[in-house]
Amino acid sequence: MARITKRKIYSNRKMYHSQKHPLLEYIFHKYNPSMDISNTRIEFTLADISEAYREVEVYRIKSDGHKTRIKEPASISNTILDLVRQNRGIQGRMPDSLIQCGYDLRKKTGGNLAGEFVYVGVGNEINSWMKWTAPSEKIDVSSSPLPNLVLDYLRRDEGALFSVIDYCDVLSQAIYKQTRVLIPVQHPLKWQPNEIDGFYVGVINGIRTLFPIEAKALTTHDEINLDQMLGGVQTISANLRNTHAHIIPLAIKMIKNGIQITVFSKSEAGDDVETIQVERTIEVSFIPPIRAWL
């Protein structure tokens, strides 16, 4: 039985860093009861998470001592994503018992998959988060297409980020030095088992090219998870095989009065994509400055 205070979680007199950690222990021991480290990768599904919510008792303890059992949420798809949304270190992702066995956690997509435990060795951890490098190119883009009425209400979240990109045709100018090359399809694109923040299409050298985007805004401290990005590419590739389209994933983040864009390697729809590689990073600044982003 696990108990939650404002800061800590306890289960059988054992302290945890997250209410999800007892669930991870349950799932891990289900598939690897002997703690055999030769099982270097242990995949698990959304159904396993649902089972863990039913079998592992977790309680929220209020200041008055009243306790309420935490039930399975309506959507369990974010259970693992919430643990890997930021790189808080392995202690933020995994219970100490599994860290001491040399395992870390990675988000996994495809079918009903939710995640996997990966043996990395004691003292090591997975590095699935993007490191933003110095831009290989800097450009200025006019913010004049933004109507004053829009500027009066513009915020600093992901919705505002895509609004500015679309009004100012940022991606076409930054990546291809042309206008109206990349056309927005929809934001977001929810295509199970992934949610892609933004989705664009363009015809590049006569070939239809798809641009799935992972985006981060100034209002969040979330980091771009490369496993999540790869999952999005794999989902598009699998569902659009036989279309002869190319796929170029993009990572974008809002910065003060600007946007950083990282362009990843190209693949073809239908390819069995195992990795994505950074090709270049572009820093965009707006002239005149966008007041809400200063």
C-alpha cells in the first residue's frame, strides 16, 4: 500500500519520488521476476499500466490525514510521457530499486506499447533528450504579417508559436529561402500512438515531403524527447507507406523574439526508421520584435 504526501510517496515503509514508481516496479517484476539483467530490453504496454493501477494501491494523503486512493486516469497514454517529458535525471524516471539493478526507462510507441525498461548498467542512464547546439545559420524574418489585433492577444504557448510560424511563413523562409513552400496541415496531428505538435507538407524537388514537428514554447520547461520524435516519424512512415513521400522531422522552440529550428535527416515513407540525425539548426529573429515574446 503506497501513501502520498505533498512531497513524498511511501509504499510498505519505502519512499518513492513519484506516485508512478510503484507502478513501474510492479510492471518490471511482472516481466522480470528474477531480476535477470540479461533481459536488456523489457517492453510493456498500456494494458500493463492499466493493470498496475488496479493492482497497486496508491493513496493521496491530505494534511488532515484523510486518504484517497488514486484511481486509473481516464487516459493512461501520458503515464510514461509525464516521466520523460523533462530530463530530471534517472531518479525522476525510475524507482531506486530498478536504478540499483542498472535499468532506465524509455518511452516506446507502436501498437499498444507504452515504454520499455533498458539495461544501461549501474551508474549510467539514457540520454533521450535533444541538446540544442549553436545555430549553423541565423536569419531575420518580418513580423509585419501579424495583424495588430493578433499581436494584442498573442501569448507565449505552443498555439501562439504555430500562429506566428503560419502568419509569417517562417519555415519556408528559414529552411528553403522561399515563400509558401511549407503548407500547414493541422496542429496537432493525433495519430495513435503519437501526438505530433504540428504537421506541414510541401513539394520539394518534385517530391511530396512531410514535416512532423515537435515544439516547445516559452511557457514550458519541457524538453524535446528524441524517442518521442522518432515515434512520430515511425507512425507516419508506417501509415503512409506506398505514398512515395519523404519525411523530414523538425524540432522547434520559442526563444526571446525568435524561434530555433532543428532540421533532421530525411527518410522515405515506408522505411523502417531506427534513428533520426540532426542536420542543421537555424535561429530566426523577428523584425520588428514581437512584444509578447521579449
